[in-house]
Amino acid sequence: MYQKDVVLCSASRYTKKYFLNPDFQNLPKEVQDELKIMCVLFTEEVGGVILLMFDKGGNLKLMTEAEEDDILYDEIGSELKIRKLQADKRELFEQLESYYKAFF
């Protein structure tokens, strides 16, 4: 297992790019697609950057960031959207945590 936090994937409204950590290329294509759609839609709705990361214990964390001068970033909306994703995608996130703990 890694000794530090590991990014699973991220998306940025600023660069209009999505990133999937190459260490996770073995995830099923359907899971990769679901992560990509989820992250890109999130940034299109609230702006900023979203990161899905595993902590040292293998727990999946969802984090958002925004540039300091980004007046369009919806901080409250991002927190609400994160909570909704955690509820709606709970099963997926639990499976990703199990995958991470088993293979890393």
C-alpha cells in the first residue's frame, strides 16, 4: 500500500481535462467511464477541480479546489454535491475502496 494519499482521478473546469491515475487502468471500462462522467459533470455544475483520492488507510475521499479569483465557483454547492455523490455512489465507492485495499 502507498505511504501517502493517492489520486484515483480528477477533473478540472479550468483546463477542461480529466485525469485517471495510470495505476488504475485495470479497472473495468464501465467503472472508468462512470468516474469520468461523474467528475466532468461535477466540474461543469459547480466549477473548480474535483479529486478522488485514497488516504493511507485506503479510504476514498472526495475533495474540491478552486482558484482564489474564481468568482463563479460554488463552494456551498460543491459541498452539497459531494454529499449527494457520496450517497448516490456509495456502492461504487465501497467497491473502489475494496479494490484499492486488495491490490495496493
